[in-house]
Amino acid sequence: MARLRAAGCVFAEDEARILLAAAATPAELAVMVRDRAAGRPLEHVAGWAEFAGLRIAVDPGVFVPRRRSEFLARSAAALVREDALVVDLCCGTGALGAALAATAEHRVRLYAADVDPAAVRCARRNLAATGAGVFEGDLFDALPPGLRGRVDVLLANVPYVPTDDIALLPAEARLHEARPALDGGADGLDVLRRVAADAPHWLAPGGALLFETSDQQAGTALGVVTAAGLSATLGYDDDLDATVVTAVRPAPGVW
């Protein structure tokens, strides 16, 4: 624990307990402490992250699920109806899909996709118990064509950090997580624009696209999905400092 404190780990005692539980031998523990002290994310060192009460496997280099995204999972779960078709796009570890499947009141048919092969391997382990299909590829290109026009809930935790702000991120994220999971382009909304452009073709009538954004980007993000023909609202969670946009494809005859 002293070594973790010396390395600047604010929650050294808690981290030490996690590493002690994760290590199978004293030698493995020594390697874990060394790696954590060197700046590797705790979740990569221990091999898991807690998210929405679940233990989510996190492999080296894969985006670590953030606690604030629990609001995104809760917001999506509230929209789920029986046998809903749910897609977790840009799924990373699959944490959002796993949390939704665990907390929704109704059974879901879950699909997930990511462009990062390491994330896909990780998500397949985390989502194995849900029976989800997990696919590798660029956004909607990864999904089975038969889902087109049938998706009830589309979770898209797209990267939204502006490119020039990547250098300002904590070293844990900047140096140890895949850049495509962080970099949202010049204003942080490039990937969102691509998702929004295609979402109306994949959503069922009345289906919803949900994504996380920042307070500063919220107004522009609303404009992006509104321009794509979706009806959008903002949701906030002050405790998690989280902002979520819910954008619905209008049902026929609904204006």
C-alpha cells in the first residue's frame, strides 16, 4: 500500500485490497503493484471493473467503463419492453449491455458491436450469459442486416472527447486506452454524426437512440439528432455528473 501511496494513488488502501484479491501469488501481486504504481489503470491491472453492481472483465488497452455511464444504462433499461431488440453500439467491454440485461424488467434480445478486436473479445466474455451476439466492425456495418428497422433500444456510447483535448486527459486514459474509444473528432461529435445519420434506418418506429455527451456539447448533440429526424430530450444525473440524450424515431402518424 505504501508503494501505491507514493505513486500518488488517492485510494491506495482500496486499491491494495482489490489487488490482493486479484493476485494468485505474492509474485503476481508484486507485478500488479509495480504496474499500478507505474500508471496503468487499476482495472487493467486487476482485470475487472465494477459497473452497475456487476464485475466487468477489462482487458489491457480496452476502454474502462466509467461510473457516470451507469446513468446511460439505467435510462435505456427504463425504455425496455418485453422481448425488446437492444443494440449496444461502440460496446467496449459490453458493460452497458450487461447492465441493461441485468436490470431491465423485461427480457431483451441483445446485440453488441465494436471496431476494436480486443474490445470485442472482452465483450463476448462479459455478455456470454446474456446470449448476446457480439460483432466486430465499424458501427452499423458490423450488425446483421436483418436488424435493420427493428431495433427498439440503441445504446451508442460513442467517443466524444474533442481531438485537441485528448492531450488533457489523465495519463491512465491517454496512454492505456484505445484512442478510437476516446477521440470524437474536431468537436467531439464526429462519430455521433455518423450514428445519427444511420440510426433512423435501424430503429423500429418508436425506437430510441441513447448516448452520453458533455454539458458543453449537449446543445449541438441535440441538433445533430434532430436534423436526422429524431425527437430528442436531455436527461441529467447530478450525482454522477452525467448527461444523456434520448432520441426517438417517431412512429407513423406521430409528429
